[in-house]
Amino acid sequence: MRTQERLRAAGSWEERFAIVEAVLARREAAGRAVDPEVTFSWGQMVASRGRVRVERLVAETGWSRKRLWSRFRAQVGLTPKRVAQLIRFDHAVHRLAAGHSAASVAAASGYADQSHLHRDVMAFAGMTPTAVAVSPFLAIDDVAWPPKRASGM
């Protein structure tokens, strides 16, 4: 069974995380090299919070669009466009959780409008922006979003 199918069939988040962890461990153990162009593209996507255009990555890597998509998908497991969408989504939901309005989050995160944000949140999280803003899953992400420290620390 493919990873996507196993993730869909999983009955809990713990089970899904275990599946992903096992897949990543197998990839790491296989010692697959990552192309510098893929690493560069990933870095640009993260630095721009998912707002970099694939055409710019193509121009900056010197690869064709087809090669970038093929190599990126083979090495990351998703297309560059999908990764950029997920990075943008992550940034947006954390802004929602911080109390920003959906309209301001949409504008600041690169969505065309509030309904575009709503569609992405529904597609990725299965809930509305209002519901995702108070969802407890955001509270456990202390790696990407470390807890704020009290002043003086």
C-alpha cells in the first residue's frame, strides 16, 4: 500500500505520524542524495513563506520546469507548488491562531482573497479558518513556532 493510502486509512494522528516517521527513517537510511537545486528551491520556499513563484525557481536553478518538478517530487515526495501551498497554509493558520482576522491573514499570506484562504484551510485541515484558529494542534508545534518567552529570559 502506498504512503498516501496508508495515511488515509490510519485511524488517528498518532498512527499517521508513526507512518510518516517510518517513511522518513527509511529515506534517511537509504542515504539518498538531495540535489543542490532541490535544497535551494526548498530554502527559497521556506524563506518566502510559500510565496515564491515556481517560474523564479526554474530560472534560478537553471533547470527546466519539468526537471525541477520531477526531481523535487522524487526527492521530497510532493511537487514544488504543493510544498509552497503547505508552507503558506502553515504560516496562515499560525497567524489565525495568533488572533489575526481571516481577511488580514489572507492578504498578508499571499492569498488572492479571504475565500481563497478559506478553501485552502478547508482542503488541508478539514475545518473553517475560525475553527482551525482555536484548534489544539497548533499548540504542539514548538519546533516551527517556539513558545514566546517572558521578558527578562
